[in-house]
Amino acid sequence: MNKIIPILAIGILILSGMSAIATIKNKTDSAPIIDELDQSQTVMAENILMPVGQIPYNENLTNIQVAQSFIPSKEILTRVELFIGKNVTAIYPIYVSIRKELIEEDLTIESVEPCDVPTDELGWVEIDLPDILVTTGHTYYVVAITENATDNWYGWGGNNNSESYPSGCAWFSYDDGDSWTNESSLSGSHNVESSFSKYRSTKMDEQITWDMCFKTYGRDSIPPDAPVINGPKSARYNESQSYIFITNDPDGDDVFYQILWGDGTSEDWIGPYNSDELITVDHSWVEQGIYIIVARAKDVYGYVSEWTEFEVEIPRNRQFYLNALSWLFLRVPLFRYILGLQ
């Protein structure tokens, strides 16, 4: 199978079009995500892009999927930006995901509706992905696909300098993701009309690795604070008591709690709960003594806090003494005599 993928020429792109911006808003009205630009390749080679979707090629319709590999330096990946545009006839969303391997399942994915992508020009489009924990220093892929439907395709700006992004390269599939290649080609033809609506056959050149125009954003995770524990310091024997736990996660991530009651029983990572949310957990002790409650918190990415301790005393049960006295009164006449009761 020929693994060389065509790159379509754009002859009508102008600077104003290339600077257009479209943004997908955050999915909630919560405080803005505090993240930073991590990896990027922002230089598009003049007048070229890679199609994402179905195009005619060699008298056949070919569905092309495009990916860009990258190596994150932040522990949590939050969002990406792609320099993309769409054909005027595109009616299906473009799906953007992150994968650990190209032939494996998506780690996180978000759809972008056609109305949020520039038409007949390219612009930076932000995709607010569900956050994921990644392994820094390892390779991941930004993958862009759309429905395999006639005249439904997007364009993704690229660069034919293999060193434009040294930590990765572009990858292409034209068999619906069954196989991928990092081979590409430079077009020798230029179309005087917009290639988003009209395209011409391309001239195949020698194998070249490319980089797409992309940005990834991320942040490092900070563990939650050690939990605060509150509740009665003395409790009755075999009687349920309520204890309150709360922690703050500096990143605002949801948290879980692990609680050891000091009597061999525990609550193993209950939750998730919101950061700064008061939770109440009940417990009872069946024997007298002094018990140390210890608890710690863990955020949804697995970062664990320090332990917190809380001492509880369970005094000897009064009923034990009452039962013992009753037994003595009934069974030991001398005891009644000593107390002057007979």
C-alpha cells in the first residue's frame, strides 16, 4: 500500500485569515483553569495544510485522520489548540483526542462543532479537554478525526521542516485509523480558488516528516492539605459517633479520604468529594481504650496528603460495673455483709 499522503495546496490564504481565532468555552462556569502552555509548534509552512476527513484522491474517496506526537512536561494535560479551518460543506464535528498509542483508545476526547471552526480559512481553535494525568517525558498524540462523509472535511495547518517541533512529528491514516504513517509530501500545485471548496491533484515528492500547528497546555498537581478532623474526644462504648473531615486541594481537584479508626477497621478512599467540602463519617468502638484516628486525602490524580491524627478515649463501660455489682450482691453474701446491707 502506498503510504505517501497528499498535502493540499492553499492559494487563497491571507494573513488576516491565518490570524483568525475561534474558541471553545470551558464546559462549566467554575473558576478558570490555572494552566500553562506546555508544548507547541506554531509556524505553518506557506500555503499548505493536511486534510482531515473525506477527499477525492486518485479517483477514489479517501478518509484521512491526522495526529501529532508530543512529549509533555506537565503532569496534567488540560487543553489543546489546533490551527484549523473547515470546508464550507462540513456539517459533522471534528473530534480531538489524546492517545498514548495511535492504535489504542482515546485517553480523553472532545468534539468541536463546525460553527466553532473558521470557514475557508485557518484559525487557532481551543479545545477544552477533560483533564488527564500524563507521564512526563513519554510520547502522546493529539488526534483529529471527523465523520467519513462526502464533502465533510477540515484542514490542519502544518510545517514541512522536520525540526519545527523536535519532540514529535505528524502522523497520518487513510484507512480509518487501522494503520498510521509519518510520511507526507509537498504539493507542487497551487489553486487560484480556495482549496476548501476546490482541490487539485498534488505532485508527490520524496518522503518528508512534518509537524502540525498545535499547542498543548498543562499543569503540575499539588497534593491536598492534610485533613482537619473534628468530633468528640470521648465516646461511649459501642455507641456510634460522628466525625467531620475536611481538606483543601490547592488545585481545586476533587478528593478521596482514607480513614483508619485505630481499632483495625478503616474507610478506604471514600469519595470523591469537593475540595473544602465538610464530610461526616460515623464510627463506634466496641472496647474501652484510647484510639488514634488517622486520615489522609488523595486528589483524583492520585496525589496524597500527609496524615492527620486525632485521639479518642473510650472509657470503661458503666454497665460493666453495674452488672458486676449485681452479680456480687446475688452470689456473694459476704459482699453484702461488708457493705452493711445485711
